[in-house]
Amino acid sequence: MIDRRSVLALLAAAALPGALAAQELGLPDLAGREIVVVTENAYPPLQFVDPATGQAVGWEYDAMNEIGQRLNARVRYANASWDAMIEAVASRQYDIGMTGITIREDRKERVDFSDPYMVSQMVMLVRADETRFADPASFKALDSGLVGAQAGTTPFYTAVYEVLDGNEQNPRIKLFETFGAQVQALRMGDVDLVLSDAAGGAASVAASGGALKIVGEPIGDDQFGFIFPKGSDLVAPVNAAIAALKADGTLDRLTQTWFVDAKLGQP
């Protein structure tokens, strides 16, 4: 015979599936805490607004939703532009930022990073009929060539220091507010090159209907991480969840979904 206390305990456990999941997986239990995650929604396939449904979707959304579920946390999303995002997280307006953010030492002065959840290489995105250059050296030698970039991003610094001459004011760099605006400018002939991690580059090629291509060899490796306000108590739980998602193959399955099955190419 089950006594009343046992029945109440079973009912309480049934009402807390997130807590049970966290305990069973050996992960921290955040007890239903709300976590506000900010993103740009402008970097497919990591995060973007699906034009067919108007819903924000992508690899990072799926990963963050899984992290929240496993930690027994409620995830709420907000939107901000890239140029405001790091400072907004640093000033504690949001708990976490995600938008394919490369882990960099200079950024660590303002925010804390999670462990890497993805490693991607920088690629050269050009128009499909481009024949004038196929690597950084030949682009640098093309005096008239323009590269599109967002100020303060890893592609911007790669363009400055690994493709051009180290001058951050070089007039051959044309600045844009979003990655999508850069790609559109490339297609229209307003710039000749856009640097992207392989994820965004492959997605852009796949969506271009044959108008774009990737040339040359990848330039280095980028490690992506989520960002937090300095000293955030969420870093350790999120890192534990990332490790679990790697160990059980969840991150690999998300990559299959968003980069292979979606015909976007692997990062």
C-alpha cells in the first residue's frame, strides 16, 4: 500500500519534468528560472527569421532550447543589433547573447564566454562569375576590390589584418549594419568580397540560386561561444549542458539538420 506522502511525492515529481531531467542527467537544476537570451536573427542557419512562417529559427535556437530544458530553465528571447549586443549583455540587460560570436581575448574584457559549441572556418564569399581573385593575396593585389564587413566582427578584423594591410580605416572596407546587407551588396556588385564563417557562407550560397560561390581555402578557425555578463552564475551550468549535448550527439544532430539536411553545407 502506498501512503499519502508517497503519492504526493510522485505527483510533485510529475509536475517537475525539468527538475527530474536535470537530476537524471547530472546537470544543475535552475528550478524554472527565466533566462533572457538576445540574438540578432540575421545569421542563417544559426539564427534567422523563416520567411515562410515569420518564426525565428536556427541551429542556435534549437541548441539553446535544449540547454534550457536540460537545466530546468525557461528561455525567453529578445532581439538586438550586432553593434549593440555585446555592450547590452555586458551591462546586464540580458542574461546570454548568441549570434555566432567568436571567442576573442579582447571581448573577454567585457563579457564572459561559454565553452565553444561550434568551430568554423572563415571563407571568401564572392559572385559566381568572379575570376579576378581566389585567395587573400590576389584580392589584396586587386586595387579596386571592395570587401563588405560589419565593424567589430571577426570577419572585419580578418579583412583588415589577414586580407588587407592592417589599416582599420582602409577605404577598401565598406561597412554594413548586418550580414544580410553585405551579401545583398555583393550580389548587386557594390562590393566584391564578403568574409564569413563557413556556416553563413554555405547558407548564403545555397540561398543565392547560383549567384554566389566560395573561393580559395578557409582562413583560420573560429570558435563560437555564448556570451554572459562578467561573473554570471549561468556560465558553469551552460557549460555543463554544452558538454552533455556534445557527449550524447545532440549537437551533431543539430548540425545534420541545419547544415546537411537543409542543404546548407557543414560548418
